[in-house]
Amino acid sequence: MWLCGVQVPSGVGFVAHSDGDVAIHALCDALLGALALGDIGHLFPDSSDEFKGIDSKILLRRVMELVRSHGWSIANADITIALQAPKIAYLVPSMRECLASVMGIPSDRVSVKATTTEHLGFVGRGEGCEVWAVVLLEK
């Protein structure tokens, strides 16, 4: 299981065309959405063999190239990960550092938060994960 570019010790993972880092995918979608450039599936389709098994950090780097080529920079990024298990709060500092490094910004501009759904819904039953990402861009 990969989250925010960090491998999470777990007996389960995400089924995906890429490495399945849903947190980076949500961050990419937030960045692309802020620029009105569509979403990660449009830019990196799962029908393309080029992206099969790809490291999501590579996708984030490519999205950052687009952000910069349009004259924008990241003021801050905020990611919330809802996952019942495994517990990931102890990995948050590493996740922040990893994302900041890939995006080329200071880690104090990157927030990662971990939460559960208190055993409610598909997340609470351990059937999946939800991630929300918000970014503020500046020219």
C-alpha cells in the first residue's frame, strides 16, 4: 500500500492501473482542477500501457510541470486520508516530506492528516480508503 509516496506496512493494498497511491492521485486531481485541466484519468488514462504500474510520484512531477508552465506555484496543499486500518498517523511526517520533495516546495506548505470513519461505511469496514485534497495556487 502506497500513500503520499510512502510505502505503508499492510497486508492489503489498492487495486489500480498505477501503483495505486490514492493520496497522490487526489492531490493531482486537486492541482489539475485548480487549473481547469481535467483530472488524472484524462491526463494519464488507465487504458495506456505507458502508465501501467507507474510510480504515482512521477505523475505528480508531471502535474507540477503543468502547474509551473501555466505560471502558478503552490501556496499550500492539504490532504486528508480516511482509512480504518492500518493506522498511519506515525507516517505523516514522512508523507509530508515526500510530497514536498516531489512538488519542490517546503514541507511546511504540505499538510497530511489521517482519520478513520469510526467503523462506518465501506472505509470503516476496511473495504477501501477515501482521500480529499485541496490546494491553493498563486501566480
